[in-house]
Amino acid sequence: MHALPHDHTGARIKRLRLERHLTQRALSDLSLVPYGTLTKVEQGVAPASPHVIASVARALRVEVATVTGQPYAAELRADQLDVLIRPIREALDLYDLGADPALTPRPHRLISDDSESLLEAVRAGEIKQAATLVPGLVEEATTAAHAAPSRDGWLLLASLYRTAYDVASKLGYADLATIALARMDWAAQRGSDAVFGGMYRYMRALTYLRSGEYRTGHRLLDLGLRTLEQAEAGRERSVVTGQLHLGAAVLAGRSKDGAAAEEHLAEADRIAAGTGEAVTVHWLAFGPTNVAVHRVSVLAELDEHGAAAESGAALRIPKDWPASRTSHHHAEMARAQLWTGNLDASFRSLLAARKAAPQQARYHQTIRETYAALEAARRQLPDSFLSYGTWLGV
């Protein structure tokens, strides 16, 4: 078994702590991360949860990406994904320049069909395809929206900005994701659409979730729910409202507020009973399955790893569910199973995450953390475990 990578998240936390002349006890007190958890994370024998990472980053006054080491530059370069980031940045920067006289946009319907295909590609885990195509479509839609302003044109542009956000987030470019979100809001305001306004606040709240700013995240979700009240009643509004409650449940779980988390899960469950599986409504994958998946996430955030693993084991993911969401669920299951000491099940979940959406899994921070901790456990694992690490690039 090859050695644990020297630059795993725990090692980075230790290095950052020592640079600030802090003891483990001092960092534990500053971050409110339990001392035993911090020591295990630094040793690499336990995966650093998003809550631990955000808490430590806030205590050390650094960006979350500094702790996680994202984006994973070497792997992105090997997969020829790094070269796709700059065109996305450049396309996002054209938002206020008006119509490009060198471009003749296609009819709205054709651009819209391609935009929808990109949303579907992201949910299928085809990140490279989306990253390749989104810059050109953003440029085309930007010119179309400025040349003949209309509600549909601005909302189409907002949808493409949302895809740029999805790509940037999944590849670990938090700064680019933030820019894409700002552009999405800019376009959605011109389209005067309350549903898009609610979605924007949901996605923005997720950025605060990742950085550990839970209070701000809750405020954004509350604002999003109030914004959605202005939308026309119907399935679309219900789906986005339910998704905001799921986001609020995870935020509450990470804040260690189990009662609030359960309230939001219950409301999302009530809404899902009415909408049914609404996977393709704004590609949020909302419905009873997503509520059950989020319940597993909340239990893990509350450090109830045994309950999370048990709940997840009883869950049956529909075959037509988005591969990206399926992969993310298996990643969270792997982490919960590791915490319960079930190493074989944890590795099987890592394999399932890779099978569902390999491009996404390769850059998924929870997968990399869980793999590193499994490796540090130094237990007998199958030969395929080593090849998994080679595939991850660790």
C-alpha cells in the first residue's frame, strides 16, 4: 500500500496551524472542532468533513480552498480541463458590453435547446462537455439578449450562467463560481423572474455553507423563500421552494441544530408528496428521493454517522436519477461508513460514486478525503483500492 499523500487536507491544516504557532488544543478552541476530531484529521486517519474544513478555515482566517488544496491543478491539467477555465472567465466578463457585432446569434429556440442539453450534461456528470461548450453559448446568448432584449432571452442567459457556476463549483474554482452567480442574478433581474431569483439565493447560500458562514446562508434562504412567494403558484414554484428547504436543512445540520433541520426536512417532504419526482424541473432533482438523500446528509452533518449509514443503506436510488446527485450521495455514504469503521462498505461506496459520475468524482473533495483516510487506516483492502488512488492522482 502506497504512503498517505503528504499534502492531504489534514497535513495542510497542520502546516497552517504551525505557521501560526498554534497548538492543536488552541486551534480546537478557536475553531470549536473537538480536539479528538482535529487530531485524527491532522493524522489523516479521519476524513475532514465540510464542517471541520470550514471551521478551521474561519479560525485560521484563510479561504476554504487553502485548506482543501482546490482546485486540483495537476489532475485538471492531466485531464485537459484547466485550459477550459479561461474561456469561461472571458465569456462571463462580456455581460455588459452589449451585442457583439461579429456574432450572428441563432434563433432563441436553438440556443435554448443547447442550454438545456448542458444542464442535462452536468447532471449526467459530463463536466468536460459542459465546460467546453458553455463559453461559446454564453457569448451567443449575451449578444442575443442585448440585440433583442426580452424576458426569455435574459432568462436563457441566466440559465447558461448557472451552468458556468455548476462547472466552476464542481472543478473547485470557487472564485469563478461566485462570478457566475453574480452574472446569473444580473440576467435574472432583467428577466424579472421570481423563481430564478429564488434559485440564485439558494445557490448563493450554498457558497456560504461551504465557507462556514451559516447565519448568512440562512438569511439568503429566508430571502429566497420570500422571493418565491412572488412567483405564480404551481409545480415550478413548489419545486424550487422545496429545494430551498433542503438547503436550509443541511445548513441547520451543519450548525448542529437538529430540530431546525428536521423542520425543514419535514416541509420539503410535504412539498415533495405533491410534486412527486420532479428531476427535470430546473434540473434540481427535487422529489421524495432528494428529500431522503438530504436526510442522510443532515444526519452526517449532525455527526450521527451510524444513523446516516443505516438510512442511506435503506435508500433505493431510481435508475433514471441524475448521475451527479447519485455520485454525491455515494460520496457522503462513504464518509459516514468510514466513521462507523465499516471500511469495506466505505470503499464500495467510493467505487459506486466513481461509476455513477467519474469526471465529477475525480474532483470531489469528500471522495479524496475519504480515500486518504481509508489508506491511512492500513487495513487489508482489495487490489482495486490502489488503482483507485492512482485514478484520483493521489
